[in-house]
Amino acid sequence: MSRYTGPQWKVSRRLKFSTLETGKDLGKRPYPPGQHGQRRSKISEYGQQLQEKQKVRFTYGVNERQFKKTFNEAKKMEGRQGENFLFLLESRLDNLVFRSGLARTRRQARQIVAHGHVTVDGKKMDIPSYRVKPGQTVGLKEKSKDLVVVKDALEAKVERADFVDFDDEKRQFVYKRFPERREFLTDIKENLIVEFYNR
């Protein structure tokens, strides 16, 4: 299954979860899309697990193969598999560009990275799925620091994640540490995703 590129708001409404993390996508119509969107339907245990998995997958904009591969990598790490899985997704380059405020959405962050505007430790990096390690510095190429989309995103940013140390002047940030579980996606029940893959 390829990466989803359709309307993000429609997905958020179907899952009843803001995949953009703004809440705007559920503001006007907080019910599923389509003619029968407002009908109540009981969801099975499998349906709940699948829905939780889809919430995370669409939030990070990852295709099914990448998602499963990351999940299997989390299995090999010490600690709770569900939490480790989310930490790995949170460490993706496109996600950190979004968290730092250099892009308004993860899709925009992905595009900025893919178009070669981003550097990691001073070297150009155009792979959105690149996993940033704590202590690494992520910035923009000199020519890219005045991009209109970046300026707009920085003006619109209200707050940043605590695990990102942003330098406004240089328009770069240091990924200080892995996030703590309480710092992101607190509505997600990662244990249901573990159950989904281990069923």
C-alpha cells in the first residue's frame, strides 16, 4: 500500500482523531464523512485496534510497509515495544522539522526535506524517513533560510516540543533527547497497536 496523499481532513473525520494535531480538521464537522457519517455504529475489538493503528499511520504519513518495519525494529529495543515504536516515529527527520516549527504540517515538512533544503550536522539530507539521533543538529541550507513557507511556519508557531532546542537566528535545532511519552500523542493507546500486530 502506497503512502496516502488524499484529503487529510476526511481521514481525521473518519478516525475521529486530528491527524494534523491542530483540531481544526474536526472543528466544523466532528463526525465521519459521507452520506451515512452521522450514524452510530458499534466498533469491534479488532476495529478499535485497526483504528488506533491507522490514527498513528496517517498522523506520521507513513506507508504500511515502513510502518510495519519500524514496529519490528521497536521489538528489538529494550523497554515497552509500543512506546519505543512511537519514539522511533517521532525521531523521523520530517516529523522533527514539523515539531521544530520549520513547517506547518508534516506533509510540508516532508516536501521541504525531499526537495533538499534540510541539513543534518551540516550535510544535505533529503530522506524524510531518516532517523535523527539525539545530539544531532538539523538546519536549513543557507539558500533555503528565507523560503516563504518556512517564514510563514515560524510566524505561525506558538509552541515547540521540549525535546527540540531551536535557534531562531540560525534557523536550526538540536534534537536533545528522545521524547517522553507524555509529551506527544497522549490520546493514542499504543498497546492496541501492539495487540493488532501480535494477534
